[in-house]
Amino acid sequence: MIYDYFSSKEALYVTVLEEAYRRIRQIESALQLADLSPEEAPRKLVGFTFDCQLANPNFIRLVMNENIHRGEFLAQGTAIQTLKVPAIDAVQSVCQRGVREGVFRPDVDPVDLHMSISAPCLFNVSNRYTFALTFTRDLDNPRAVAARRDSIVEMIVRFVRR
């Protein structure tokens, strides 16, 4: 049946990847960061990223798997280039407003900031089990999850502040 809808298993995989990214970007676009103050906007974005990745471990596994393949299949798709634009535009807009209002550093690159937000949130899901075992921490404990979330939010806000 796969071949009735897709030319190959790889084409199906590319479609799954692109749809997973599309779904995440669609959820992100509903954040309405422009309605928030420059300091509150990154707090909401980071908290959202943390919560969204925690709630979607299969998305994280998919991204990790694609990284094992060095982005080979994602590169075959066409949608990823258009899907990245809204995420970066939102971050760039927040950064520009923060700089104009004198609360953010002017040298923050939006793509770098997006990566800096994603990295600790992704690690929280991708390495949860090995980290918990290595350091004997219960990372599923709601208080531990909330503390980690707050720590990542604060770290990013401090990074962009003037």
C-alpha cells in the first residue's frame, strides 16, 4: 500500500518528517509573541518549547534519528526551508523589539537563539533516561520537571538581556 501513495519508503519517511516539523511550527505560530513584552515573549517561547518537546517525545526521536542520518532525508524534502521561516521570524521580531526597548543585547543572532532555546529543551527529552540513571535523579518528578523548565527559561532570558 505504501507504493500506492508514495514512490518509496524513503519518500514516506520524508513526508513524515516534514509533517512533524509542520505540526510543531503550526503550534508555535499560535503563541502570539508580538502581543507580549520583549522579556515575556522569550519566557513564553522557551516554556512552550520545553513543554512541547516534553509532550512530543516521538518528534524528538524522529529528529534524533534524522541526525543519525546526517539530515539525509530531510534534505530530500522541499518543505523544511519554508517551515523554518516562521520560527526564525518570530524570534527575530522579539529580539528586535527587545533591542529597540533597550532590554536585549543587539548582538543576538535569531538562528543562534533558536538553537540555544532548542538545545536544552531537546536534551531534557533525548537524554532523560541516561542522565537520570547516571546522576540518580528522578527527572519524571513533576517538581523536577518544573524546576528544569524554570531554569532553562531563566538561562535564555539572562542570555538575551542587555
